[in-house]
Amino acid sequence: MADDGTPVEAAVRALALVDHHVHPALATELSREEFEGLITESDRPVPPGTSRFDSQLGTAIRRWCGPVLGLAPSEPADAYLARRAELGAAEVTRRLLRASGVAHLLVDTGYLREGMLGLGAMSEAAGADVEEVVRLESVAEQAIVAGNGSAAGFAERFRAALWERTTFACGVKSIIAYRFGLDFDPRPPAAAEVADAAGRWLRQIGAGGVIRASDPVLLRFLLWAGVDRGLPVQIHTGFGDPDADLRRCDPLLLRGFCELTQERAVPLLLLHCYPYHRQAGYLAAAYPHVYLDVGLAINHVGARAAAVVAESLELAPFAKVLFSSDAWGPPELHYLGALLWRRATAAVLGQWVAAGDWSEADAIRVAGMIGAQNARHVYRLR
């Protein structure tokens, strides 16, 4: 966005964003192979003779992140990575996080790798306030190994651990979409079912299996325990890495769960949603406690971000849409998540104003709602 744009562009550019779903930045030196592996949602090797930079995301990194690091726009990938190495990971991270203009980061700490910044370091590097979002499955995996082989006490241990772990958290998150799918039985499981499932899990672990919560009964229990906790519940939907079967990540599959949880009035935050963001918009319009974002997709669609933003605003009430980057790893993703959202939002709302469909005042007000105010309301942020 140019510095001398329309009032709508200027207002969107000036927003102090709240990124309601993001992961820690990775502040370590990266080889080209490592960097390219972190700018895709694929876990497969890149085909010989090709590059992950030849994608919407790779092109956006060269175009928009290069100038933040002191390069001309769209320098070749080799030049970009050489400049990155010259500055060093700490300086690259500081520059990109600060340039994003994000004032508040709600950080999912459930998926980490060595070299990622802790909450305090994220706050310092970004110059932003930071809150934690606790992943339900991670707490369960810690609780199952802390139980001395007791399946009967798992539910109680998990609830106690969750309540303690979320003392200062702003929300919880479920990845039932990754571990099973959204086509689960929406009803809370009975206590005997949970104990049986915990027993199966313990036997699997005892036989040398990985400590990974994947039983659909347990996943339902964790999700309902998250609702019982009373904090906003984030639920992954739509696009993600190959762990997720995209066919079973359509948020419409959550309709039964939305029905059963409506009276609890605990906010359900549907994350990412693409390519099902229109379906998520329907749920947000139909249920008072359902919200959505189009994070993650914005980075990966790059120059087409305006199309996704526009589609996300077709059915969803504007008070139900939140900004997120879902950035994980390279700080380029944190910066681009904010920049591409600003550019897309300003373009979409600006077109509606230019066409006479919206007033300028409404466009500026709605941008502020989506960029920050809705998240501050839902998560009760200071």
C-alpha cells in the first residue's frame, strides 16, 4: 500500500492489529533447503530442478520482505537469502516482526521446534503484547504420561492440568481436524467411554507407540473440556499440512457441535477455513457464538489475497471476522500475514466505496473491527 493512498488505505495501514492466531517465530540461521521447507504446507521434498520460491508465497517474500531487509523489491531468491544471512536471524526477525504493525499476538504454543522464540522473546522482538493459546491435545499428551498408567483417572488429571495450564491463557485450541476430522460425533462422550479410550491409548504407548492423542472419543472429550473451561475455543478447519484430510476439514461438518454448544455461549473460532471460508461464513451468520478467519491462506494465495478476503465477507457478519496470520517459523510469514491482509482489505473495501456501495466511514469502521476490535472483544483483551 502506498503511503499517499485513499483514506481507507491510510486507515487500514495505520491499524494496530491483533493477530488472534499465530505461532512463534523461528530466530535461527537457515539454509536454503531449510527455508524453502518452511514456506510450504507440504512435507514432501521439492521436485528436482524446482524451487518453493516459485509460488505465490515465494514471490510475495521476494517482493515485500526484501525491502524490509534493505533490498530492492523482487530481488532473486539467492540475493534474498544472502541478505538474510548477512543480517543474521535475530535482526531479520526483529525487522520483520516490528514492520508488521501487530500490537497484540495470541500465540499457540502447542507446535514448537528448536530455535523458536518463547512468549517473552516474541513480545520483545515484535514490540507487541503477547498472550498464550493452549493446545488441548498437548495438555492431554502431558497428562497421559503423568498418570502412572491409570486410565480411570485420566479425565480428572486432564481437567486439572488444563485448568492450571490456562490460568493466564486467553484461549484454547483443538486440532481434532488434523487428528481425526470434523465429522466426529458432536456429543460429549460418557465417562466410561473416556476411560476406555484412555486405556487403549496407554496400551498403545506401552507397546512403543507414539504419544499422540488421536482417538476420536478422547478428541471429543478434550474439545468439550475446552468448552467447559469457558475460554474461547479455536478449532482448526480447512487448509493445512498433509496431516489433515482436507475433505474432512469442511467447517460445515461442525454444525451439530455448533448446535449443542450454542447455549454455552463460549466463542468458537474457526481458524483458516480456506477453501471453505464461505461455509464458515454461513456458520458465523447462523450461530451467535461462531467466528472465523482466513489466516494461513492469505500468505499462500499471495497476490490473490483480495479474492479470499472478499469472499470471507459475503455472508459472515463483520463482527464475526477476525484477522490472523497463522504464521509459524520464518518471520517473513508473520510480516506477510499482516501486510497482505492490509493490502487485500484496503483493496476490497476501497472498491466497494468507489462503486458507491459502501460509505468511506463504514469501510474504515469495519476494517478496524476485523483488524483488532473483534479480537479484543472475543478474548477480553486489555
